[in-house]
Amino acid sequence: MKDRSIKLFFNFFLIPFIFIIFFFLWSAFLSSLELKVVSIKCCILTFFLLNVIGIILLFFTKSTKKTFFIIFLFFSILTIINQYKIIYMDTPLFLSDIHFLQNYKNISTFTENSFFSTTLQIFCRSIPFILGFIAIVFLLNKMNVDFNRKEVRYKSLASFIILILFLVISSYYKNNTLKFIYEDKLVQLDSYNSYKLLYYYYGLVGGIYYQYLNNLVFVKPDGYQEKKAIQLEKSVDHLKGNIEDANIIVILSESFFDISKLDQNITFDQEVTKNFNSLKDKGQLVQMLSPVFGSLTSNVSFELLSSTNMTYFDEGYVPYVDLYKDSLKRPSLVDDLRKNGYDTTLILGSDSYHSEDIMKSIGFQQYYLKNNKKYHKGLYVSDDYLADVLIDQLKGNQKKFVMIETMQAHMPYQKYNYSNYDLKIKKTNLSQINQDVMLSYAQGIYDADKMLGKVYDYIEKQDEKYILLFFGDHLPLLKNSDYELVYDSLDYFHTKDALQNTFRKYNTEALVLSNFDFEVDFPNYLGYDMLLNTVIHQLDIDTHPYFSYTYETSKKLPVHNRYILIDQDGKLRNDFSVQEKKIIQERSYVTYKEFIGK
């Protein structure tokens, strides 16, 4: 009996404790970080969850040896997958990644040509921990305790109930749970990609749980009343423009950025974005502020089509994955165009989240995924081919709204992406490994620019009215083959002004073109939540009251994302005034009513 008690103490106290230290150290070692401090509360959280999961597993395994072997193996696999994701995408593992992992073609593209070297690197760094894993398995075998089925049944049932209650209660009291568990030295995120730093401090379990709580949609705003939200929407007159029968084309060009801004460090033998630069005189150039840096195109798309700013949702939230799980109808500019007689079409170069049903629910009548390898250039479908697909969709007499999301300029950026290059580096002070990244990225942007020229040449020859929006969704994730950020070597992002550095990480540009007299008084700066909304308010169509409300309130607010504000004079700020906070609060009421509280 005494021997059994010692073994139980070992299995349900020492083993979870060893587990926690083991995986904290392993994650830090894989990322070449010195583990100076960990969150005690997250260690306790992990300890609790391990024991609960362990007792549940005992119902099936009937032995502690098998139970903790399964747990160790499972979390070892998670740790390795987390490291792969950090290496290739600069973000840690989220629960929502299950949607991405289902699409194995995306994963194989990201890892193509470097999977073996990456695996070898992870294996070499993991050798001490593989040996440690073997030692733990040996201890588990020596300290095994067998449980009879009847005893385990009641304990596992009780543990399952405890776990469910814990998740339900913590979900209901989301903010209190976050403050209680994560208040000690909470990592302040300055970008979406900084989540990986949070995982180093809180551990894999603590990090995933933090992100899970954040993805439960923001809680009801303080002072919210549905009647108040309705009054706010009604307080704005329905606005209508005077332009009739104009077709709209939206080209979301993957990671498109004016690379000439980096001329302190690199220049090329020809103009990379020749069409983009020459067309600025024929259209209107708008400075944009993206909600994301380096990844997560879907949140840019969400802002664009819903006229909703991502600051009203939690960090790391992905609306297309986490919000549109039900059949509720939410405001959509696409759906409004459809209701006004537009034929609405979406063309994607890739779809990581299997979003066809979501996109059709927000108003797209046609959904096309064009990822045939026959038309690839580099690792992805070529922009030139997508331009042809787009032009083909424009034919016909019905009014058209066609949105296309390209992929050719997507990461990873390695020299082997292309067998032939149209560009050569003229002058640079970057290392060879970083030059390869920049050349690969520049080729993608060069082809994106050719796509713009091809589409514009087409609409310019048409009698029908066309409005063309062309923009990059976010800056590229520039990582070299050693998985280091090239941004560390680019002077453009390292001025003496911290606010300016932040702005440059999130600043993209949108070019608004047309084949008729289409003059809009665009402000100097816009968020993506207002780009399409501003264009549609020039048309003679009916729209949802939500869009008139957001369009009007945006005129009183600085352009902003989660990290920075920009007023119409271009002044950078990091805080709202009292009056601006009031408008933000009121807008949160209306956002909650339309997207969450139905």
C-alpha cells in the first residue's frame, strides 16, 4: 500500500511537474531563447489540466504508464508542430489552425524544398530532450500503477465534469480569467506575430489557452443596450451617391509593397512597380493602415467587406474561422451589392480555411478556387493567369462585383522559387542570404504589377463603367533560409521615431482607378474597413444602415489599428482623445449588435 502511494504521488505530482519544466525548456531551446522566467500561474494551470486529462485517459488505458506516455507523445508532437509554424510563418500554434492543417497542400507549399533541412535542425536541437524523453519513459515503466475499470470509471467521469465546468466558467468570466491567470508580467503584444513571445513565457498550454479565451469574441461592451445601438444607427441619414451601373473590381494583391522605399539597402536594375507608379497619375493613391503585419490576409478581407475594424475583436481573432460558425446574417457590402443587382464573384489563389460556405453566406454568388499547378509560377498560381481568369469573369452585360485574392507573392521568399528572374539586383549592402529573399519577393511584386497593367488595359478599352481597387493586404514576412527576419537589416523600418517604425510595419497603399470620371475626396489615410465602403457610398444603391453609420463615424475618428492612430494630417498618435473614445465606445455597441448580439 505504501509502495502504491509513493507511485501515485510520483505519477500525479512529480510527472506533471517534470512535464512542465521539460516542455518549457524544450520550446525555449528550439527557438534559441534563454528561459529566464516562467509564469507560475500558467504552470499551475498546466499542472491541473495534465492531471485531469490523465485521469480521463486512465479510463481507457487502465495504467499510469500508458496514460502519461500518450500525454508526453501528444505534447511532443504539438511542440514540434509549433516550432515548424514559428519557423515558416513566424506565429505559434493556435486552435484555429485545425482549419489550416486540413489543407495539406498549403503546408506542403510552405515547406517545399526546405522541409528536410528544417527537420534536421529541429532534430539536432532536440537530441537532449529525446534522451530525456527516453529516461521519462523508463521511469514511467518503473513507477506504473494499474487501475481497475470500476475505480477509474468514476474518477474519469468526475474529471471530465471538472474539465467541462472549468472551460464553461472560464469562458463565461473570460476577462476575469485572463486577469487572474495572466496578470503577472503579461506580455504586451505589439503585433500579431508577437504571440510567439507570449508562448515562451506562458508555455504551449498557457499560450494556447490565452488565445482560446481571446477567440471567444469580445464580451458585451460596458453600458450596452440594443435600443441604444439601434438609435445610433438611425441617427445617421442613409447616404447615397449618384454613380449608376459601375462595375467594381477588387484586386487584393498578396503582400504588395512599394519596394523602392528600401532603396537605402537595395535597388534593382529596373523599376519593379512600373505600372503602379505610372497609374498613380490616372487614379487616386490612398495610404492604408493594415490590421496585420506579415500574415493573416483573411482579417484584411474581413475589414474590407464588413466595414468593421479588427480592434473591436481580440488579438489573434480570425472572424472567418471563429465568427461565421452559425447561419446568422451579418452586414456585408457584398450582400448589399448583390441585392442591388450586382453579380458577385470571388476568385482565390488559395483558401487555407475552406471558406466557400462562409463567402457565399456573406453574398458571393460565385466562388472560384484557382490553384491548378499547371498555372503556377514559383510556388503558387501566377498573377498573370489570375488576371486572365478575372478578365474572363468581367464579360457579360450584368453589373459585376469581382474580388480576387492573389498568391504568387506569398511567402516563403527563397531564390529557388523561380528558375528565371526578370530582375537583377543593382546595388545592395545586404548579405547574400538576405539578397536572395529580396530578389524572390521583388519578382513576385514585379509580376503583380504586370497583372495590374493587364487588367487596367482591359477596362480602359471597355464602354461600361469600371472602378478598380488594387492594394496589398500587408507587408511580406521576409525570412531568410536561416529563418531570420530580413527586416532587422532594413533601415526603412528602424528610424529614431518608434511611432514611425510602427506605422511603417502596417502601412500599405491602395490605388483607385476607373475608366470614367470618378473623383472621390479620399482622405490621406484610410483603414481597410473604410476603403470599399467609401467607394460604394459614391454609387446610387441602397445599403445596410450599419454602413452609413460606420462611414459617417469614420470621419470623426483617426485611422487606426490595434497599435497606432493617424489623423487626417498624417500625425501619428498612440491614444484616442476623450471625444474619440466616446465614438469608439458607441461604435462598439453597433458592432456588437450587428455581429455578435443577434
